Amino acid sequence: MLRIEHLTKKYDQYKAVDDLSLEIEDGHIYGFIGHNGAGKTTTLKSVVGILPFDEGEIFIDNQSMKTNAMACKKIMAYIPDNPDLYEYLTGIQYLNFIADVYQVSKTDREARIKKYADMLELTSDLAQPISAYSHGMKQKLAVISAFIHNPKLIIMDEPFVGLDPKASHLLKQLMREHCDQGGAIFFSTHVLEVAEKLCDRIAIIKQGKLVISGRTQDVIGNDSLEDVFLELENDNA
Ligand SMILES: Nc1ncnc2c1ncn2[C@@H]1O[C@H](COP(=O)(O)OP(=O)(O)OP(=O)(O)O)[C@@H](O)[C@H]1O
């Protein structure tokens, strides 16, 4: 579903992402772990086509982000780390706007808005302007807008920040459901317990370089993800 090959992204001369390669298969939830400033957001923004990159290739469902960005973007959704949505729109106007962009039929959008807004308990707030939403409510709206066009691949940057425990639980359920239906998810998180339980695969990035990736149980072994992460962080080799 997603193939990143030798991705390098520089800010001036600083390599924020350095020769990073990984592959995410259909049906997998893939967690992306790393310290502050490790290069997670830069990688995710390169994948979704927000940031141009210096070297390497990114393929979404075998289509190149470099040469066929539109085809890639059509089948992908992105939930950024900060839900900066159009504040002057109401929640329902925003969802309809996103559904229009992705040409979602009236029947499909109504069914999906009902399903996800009811589930995340946002239905009664959809008539309110987004400017009146709390951070968590904006995050829920961003989640619904990602699922509204039934993307194959969902990229999420710290999706659990700001969500209450019930909403976090429901989001994990939605993520699993999406991947059980053949989709894939690549998401960054600092919540290692969640990553350990939820992810089929995990990659750890340090100073722009991938230090370990693979099946969650293989990465963790007999330790916890926290132990593995801290060990790698302390390893200066
Ligand atoms: N627009 C920018 N201009 C210059 N340097 C940047 C820019 N954005 C990020 N960086 C630098 O690139 C590196 C990687 O940043 P990035 O935001 O990708 O890290 P991150 O792993 O997402 O961190 P966090 O966990 O804190 O969100 C950091 O050293 C950061 O200072």
C-alpha cells in the first residue's frame, strides 16, 4: 500500500529524514515512534505530498507521489498533528466540503457522517461553528473527515492527542476496522503502550534515520516497547 524508498528530506543543509525506507502492507496498522524532532512529521508530510523531498521515492498503491501526486492523494487521508480546520465553517459544512472534494455521493456521505459522528458523539455539535469546538472536538471532526471518503491509506500524526479515553478507544476500534477491511494506517505516536497493543508493525526513527522496523512482537521481543525505545535512545552507536 505504501512504499517509502530511500527518502531524504533536508531543511537547508540539515537532514531531517535521512535515507529512510519502509513498506506498509494492506491490512496493517504501522506505528511510527521517535523522540521529539526525530523526523516523524517530516516523513508523514512527505508521504502525503505536503512537503517536497530531496531524494528517494514514495509509492502509494504503486503510484508515484513524485509523478502522480493526484492519484496518490485521491486514495489517502491525512490527519495532521494539529487540527487546524476552517474555523468559520460549521462541522457539517466542513464535512460536506471534504466530501465534495473527494466526490463522495450524497448517500455515502450521509451514511458515513451518521456512523462516525454518532460513534464519536459529535452529531449534536455539527451545526456549531468549528471556532466553538474544543481541541478534542476538532480532532474528532478531523477523524470523521478522514474516514468520510473511505481512503485506502490513512496517515495520522499523533491522532490520540486531545481525545478523551472513550474517543481514543473508539478511534483504535475504527483503525482496526479500517485495516481489517484491507486498508492501511501509518501513524506517529508518543504513547508507546497504545503502539505496542495496536500496531501490527512498528518503526523507530532516531535523528532522521530508521533504527528498527518490523513485526511488533519481533521489535519488542521479551521487553516492552518502552524498554526497547529507551535502549535505542541511549545507544549512541
Ligand atoms: N520547517 C522547518 N524548517 C527547519 N527545520 C525544521 C522544519 N520542520 C522541522 N524541522 C526540523 O526537522 C527535524 C525533524 O522535525 P519533525 O517535526 O519532523 O520531528 P518529529 O519527529 O515530528 O517531532 P515531534 O515528536 O516533536 O513532533 C527537527 O530537528 C526540526 O527542528
